Amino acid sequence: MRFPELLINTKKIQHNAQVVSTLLGEKGMSLVGVAKGTMCFPPVAFAMLSGGARAIGDSRILNLKRLRESGYQGETVLLRAPGPSECEEACMWADVSLVSTVLTAELLGESARKLGKKHKVVLMIDLGDLREGVLVEDAVQVAKEMSRIKGIEFLGIGTNLACYGGVIPTIEKMNDLLAVKRDIENALGRELVRVSGGNSANMLLVINDQMPRGITELRIGESILLGTEAVKRTKVPGCFQDAFLVRAEVIEVLRKPSKPFGEIGQDAFGHVPHFEDRGIRRRAICAIGRQDIDPDGLTPVQPGITVLGASSDHLLLDVEDAEEEVKVGMILDFLPNYSALLRASTSPFVRKEVVSHVS
Ligand SMILES: *Cc1c(COP(=O)(O)O)cnc(C)c1O
């Protein structure tokens, strides 16, 4: 066994996907499973599919390519607009792209024609979060231009909230999106088949039965992977919150002062640290660091252990109050948040281990 390890429970992921897809289905929506928190690790994507996801979305073309090469034949959705240099690859590995620029759609159309296919696009509308998307007042014009491009099938519109600006998806925001849909339908003289309403931040609306009818799908990662919604980080009822565990080996346990001694300058990352003096404490170091996880996103499973911080390769823990005495060579378990999961998934130093039973 080599550590650190990311333990991935595909049964729990499948179960969570089932819970989410059923909730969405009751409101007339389908599920796009988003596995980018795991680099679209194929066992995770397939667990989402067997839990009822209609399609798989990812923000990276390479992740979609890997999924295709692992045998997946269903719909792939590229969640981040491809750059002009990537449009050809986007056409090869994605069926649908979320886009906001006419030039991008033109280049996708050109590549699609070259490859003898059609590429589907969803026009992203920025409803205030100020990440991707055109403003509402420009939506109809852009939609008209995109729908005229050869090689492109203009599917409809989408939005993404709560990612940059922290803007919460509300009933009003969803109704704004549906109003844009109607305006575009009037301008094009045809119906739009897709209204992609958002991400795991929309799950509160779903749980509270507040999603307006007309949204056709949500693109959900976090709620399936971690069992939480993304506005208040509350649990999605019926979902597991422990489908992933980060496991690392203890390489030092010593009693030391809790406050560094000597003249204090910058730490390894350019910050001047501050410490509370809690006297002499038992401390442990695990062989995992910022290259592999986000230390602020780790919750120790064993009661009485707290994360003090981390440098690139060392995770520092206070284990004075640990229920079971921590010793060198022990493997400690941590629940990762999204940020820690993302880093563990992308770190080549973290071994991925799949289990498929609910214990
Ligand atoms: C990452 C992403 C999602 C999924 O977000 P979660 O909060 O993990 O559900 C959905 N849509 C877009 C555009 C994304 O980039």
C-alpha cells in the first residue's frame, strides 16, 4: 500500500446520483453528472451514470477524452468554453459546449464541418455572478447569430451562479432565465430544447420544491460527490457525505510548543503567520501537503484531532486530544471538501483506490 490515498466509494456516489436524479426527475429535469472534482475519473463518472445521470459534464477536454477512451458513448458536455485553439479538440471529445462568444461557436462550427459532424452549443447567460455568459440584454442577438452558424446545433441556454460572485440561484433568477428563453424562442420562431439551470447551488431550490417548471436540466457535481448543496453547504437529504476519504501516513509525533520560537518572518507561501500559545502539545505530521490537498478543506475523521496547517509536503496536526493515541506509521483519515478533493484527484502523488460497497 502506498500513501497518501484517495479512497473512492463508487457505491455511495451511485446512490447519491440516484437521489439527485430522482429529485430532478420529479421536477421535470434531467441530470448532467459533473465529475470534474475527480478529474472525471471514469469509475466515478460511470457510477453517476448508473445512478441516473443522462450525460457527463466536465470543464476540461482532456477529462472528456479520457472518459470517451474508457468506453463511454453517451453525451459529453464541455462546461468551460473552449479557447479558439481548442475548438477542434472540443468537437472531437464533446457533444455539447457551453459558450458565450459567437467567434467560439463559429470555430466550433468550422471544426464540426471538417469532422463531418454537428456540434451542439448552449448559450450561457450571466445573471449576475459575473463569471461566464452574455448579459440578458444581449442574449437574443447572440442567439440569433449562433443559430445561423453551419455545423452548429443551437440547443438553448444555460446559466451558472454561485461560482465567482456568490450570487444565489433564486426563483427570480430562474424566472429571468426562462424569460430569456421565451424571448429567444420568439426571435427564432422555434422552441429551445435545453434550459440548463445551474449547479449544486440550485439544489436548495430543488429540495424546497421551488424550481420553476421549464428548466430542463441541472449540472451537478458537488451534491453527488460530497452530498452537500453549494449555497449553505447543508446536506442533501438521503445522500452520503463520505463517498471520499483522504488517507495519509503519520511520519512524526512529538510534544512541542504550540507557538513557534525565534524571529518570525514569512512562511513558505509568503504569509506572516500568527499563533495562539496553547502550551506544550502533542503534534503529528502526515506525509501529505498542499501539492495533494487543501489543508483548510480536510476534516479529520478521528475525534480530537485538528488540522494546524500544511506546507507543500507536510500536514501538521494537533493530536493532544485524539481519542486513540496517534503514533508514527498510523494512517489517518480525513473527509475532503470540494477544494481538497479536487487537489487530491489531480495530484499524481495521491493513489486512487476504488471500493464499491456501502459499509
Ligand atoms: C463545475 C461546474 C458545474 C458543477 O458544479 P457543482 O457545484 O460541483 O455542482 C456546473 N456547471 C458549470 C459551468 C461548472 O463549471
